[in-house]
Amino acid sequence: MLLGSLLVLLLLGTAGTASAHAALESTDPADGSVLKSAPRTVTLTFSESVALLDDSFRVYDPDNRRVKTSSAHHAKDAGDTASVTLPAKLGTGTYTVAWRVVSADSHPVSGAFTFSIGKPSATTTPVSTAPVEDPLTGSLYDIARYFAYIAAALLIGTATFVTLCRPPNPTVLNKPILMGWWTLLAATVALLILRAPYEAGTSLASAFEPSAIPKTLTSRPGLALAARLLLLAATAAFLLRLRGRERFGRVALGTGAVLAVGLALTWASAEHASAGIQVPVAMASAVLHLLAMSVWLGGLTALLTVLYRSSDLDAAPVARFSRLAFAAVTVLVVTGVYQSWRGLGSWNALTETSYGRILLVKLGAVTLLLAVAGWSRRWTGRMVGEEVRLQVPELVRAGADGPAASGGEGGSTSGDDSKGGGDGSPDRGDGSQDRFRRGLRRSVLFEVGVGVVVLVITTLLTNTLPGRAAADAQQTATSAGIPAASVTIVPFRVGNAGGKVQITLDPGRVGENSVEAVVYGPDGGFATVPELRLSFTLPAQKVGPLDADVKDEGGYWGTNTLNLPIAGTWTMKVTVRTSDVDQVSVSRQVRIVR
């Protein structure tokens, strides 16, 4: 009953039409605005519903001191807003607002903007729209996600192989099934524990706060993980009940299918499919895609195990899996094409977004996987053909000799006669079959290796902003007047000293841009230098160098008159002079769009 309630909550919670990953549509006060009087609230509006964190807002005054605010809440109970109340009296100067929320597809998004009261001041708080993450927490969370995908493929695929392909000695697959179940359980528990610090971008220590798990269980990702744990418990009971069986009835097959679909739903309900266009179709596609991937790649692992550990394997289970794998690949292709269209939105996104570039890598890996799978099918065909060739003479002899050939009275089949070697007939062809088995082992092993790479790339895709969402985010930001700035970090070293320059091009598009360059010392604090120069060159069009002519604005170097007339990849040359005689030049590429 509890499991059913969780799944209903997950399914009902997936309705929506916004693009995956929330896009900031507007801020109040507006970014960069100068107000005559202090505002009472700060409100953000997003393209989809967002979940709020305890530390969703951090407001800093002109002296880089944190301003005490109310707790974050939804303005007017609108789920696509985030708001905080400010103190009644705020001084003159520029304030920085850093924010962090969780989008409907479970991924944290963050950013920052500024507003001024009375008149702008030299802001000492660095403004960065990049997510603030704890590296260890993020890495461990990603590793747990990788293992969860691999374990699900191993569990579902191996169980499917046992039930549908019927190998002669299924007990050799007990260990892979148990390994898949235990690994998925451990990965799910790890994800549940790490979810709170992952959302907040904090260290591992916050995972063990008393409120961490209860708060996680109120979110959709937390509900999905809880449902997965309950489904794993039901799966364990189901597997124990079927232990020792070699044949499975319709009830057992139906129960197993329901459990597999339920497990797949715990991914679809909390990732990209749960937000964006065509949510019901997308979720169905995501479930089918995950199940087909599990049947194919997990089944390959099961086949490889049987090939190495079962000496009496004949060609029939291999042929059954070959047909099953072909059906799974067909489903993968259909659902993959749909998901790619849904995630990209345009052909340009294939090369202009991180999602598109990762997708191209995945397509290359899948193409290689299909080529290896075709080679495996050739070895399978040879095994089946050899077995049929060897069975035909035996059937002919059995028909000619009558019951005696079948081992009846006076017709023993023991000794060399059973192999046909005594009368000069062909033997059982064990040498040929062994050669075919070795060839199939090698191709399946390579197929499994490439399949694991595909799984890793798939996991990367689920954590990457889709191309369609990236385009929507840029469009909504532009229409709302929110700068889609380009931020580049340029490390430098002069002698034994070093540092970095954070250069912001606003809006990072063709035409006039403002430039803000902030110099940081080796300790990460602000640093002053006697001179900073920037120039831009577009080698492809033989344009430049164009001098940005930045001036020392007190705390940063800047200008509002840089004109970049052509879209393309520009070479930005940064020259930092740290003394009368010490200077260094470093170049970085910057993408300027139309």
C-alpha cells in the first residue's frame, strides 16, 4: 500500500510543460537596477516549479557582509517563484544576491545578480552564475548514480535472461543477480544519504544532520529513492520465492515485469523525462529505454557468464537471446531518437551545447556497440548452424535404425558409436563448437565493455542541461532583460607568484559588450595590479586585434564600449603587469554568438 502511494505521488507530480532544468525568467529587483529606496523583498520567477532549500538565498551588502533575511518561500504560493524578505533599512550601495533552487527534474540550479540602492558602489562580492558545489559530495553522488544504472542493468537483464532464454544451468547466474540487487541497494541508500548535501552544495557532514533525511523524503527525488528501496525489498522476496525453479508461469513473469517497470519508473519520475514537453510520452519512453538497455546489456553480461561457466551450453539459449537483443535494440533506437529530439530541440544544439556534444559521443559509442553486436550475431549463427548440421545425421540414423538407435533394448548408444567415429561418420564437431564459443566469448566481452561506456555516457547526459532547455533559458533570459554573460577564468603566473583573472563579457553576443575583469591573488582574495590589458582577435575572419581599453574602476577593470562585430570563436589575450618589469600574457578562446 505504501509503495503504491509513493508511485502515485511520483506519477502525479510529473505533470508540467516547462523545459527540463528551471530557467530564471525575471528578478525583482531587476539585475543591475538602481533603486531610489530599499526594496522589502527579493523575488525570482522561473520557467517551471522549483523546490526551495534552507539556504536558497544569500544576500551580501557592499562590504561583503551577509544580510539577515527571512526564510525562502514561494511568492503568493506560486511554485515557480522564490522570494525572501529583506530588513527594513538597507544602506546605500550595491547588493549581491546569490540563489540556489532545485528544478523539477531534480537538478540544482544556481546563480547570482546585483542591484543598487541610491547609487552603485564598488562591489567586493564576486558575482558568479556558476553553481557552487562541494567537489567531494558531487563526485560521490555521481559515482552512486553510475553504480545504480549499472546495477539495474545487471539485475533486470540477468533475470530476464534466466526467464526467457532458459540456459541449461541457471544457477551460475545466481551470483550476478545477487550482485546487481545488493549494488543497487547500496547505491540507492548512498543517493538517499547524499541527496541533501548534493542539493545544497554542502560538505558530507551535512548529510548526517538529523533533518537531512526527513527533508529529502519530502521531495520528489527522495520519494523516488524511497520507492526504489521498497521495490528492491519486494524484488528480494520475489526472487527468494522463485529460487530453484527452472520454469516460470504467467503469474511469475507478470510479477517480474511489474517490478522491473516499477524500478524503471523511479528513474523516469525524477529526471529529465519528468519535466519538459510531452511528459507522459517522455516518461513512457524513458521507462522503455531503461528496460531495453537493461535487457540488452544485462543480458550480455549473463550470456558472457554462461559462456564461461556452463560447459553444457547449447545454441538454443544463445539464439533466444539473439532474438531478444534484436527486439531490445529496436526499442532503444526508437526511444533514443525521440529522447534526442526532445532534449535537443534543434540541429544546432548538437554542436553548440554540452548536451549535444555528449549525445554525439554516445551515438558514436552506440554505433560501435551495434557493430560489435552484429559480429556477435554472426558467431551465434555459426553456433546454431553447426548444431543443426550435427543433429541432422543423428536424426536420419535414428529414423533408419528404429528404436534401437534411441537406446532401446539391444541398441546401446554408449562408446564411440555415439559420436559416429567408429564408422567414419563425422564426430560431434566439438572442435568447431569450441571455436565458435571462444569467438562469441570475445565479441560479447567487448560488447559488454562498450556497453558500460554507453551507460556512463548516459548517466552524464541525465545530469546535463538539455539543448532545448539551454536555448529556452537563453531566450527567456534575453526577453526578460537578464544578461546571458560569458564568464572566463584565466589563470596566470609571473615568476613565483600567480593568480587568476575572472573576465565577464556582458552579454557575450555580437555588438557592444561591457567588460568586467577581476584579479584574484594566489590565496583567492582580491588583488590589485598596476596594469591589465585585453585584446580580441578573430583568426578565422582575420579581424583584430581589437583593444578592449579597460580602465581601473576601483576593485575591477572594466569598459562598456567593446564592440565585437562578428560571431565566432575569438582569441582573448590577457596581459597582466604585476610590477614595473614583470608581466605575462595568456590567451583564451571565447565564443561570441549572434
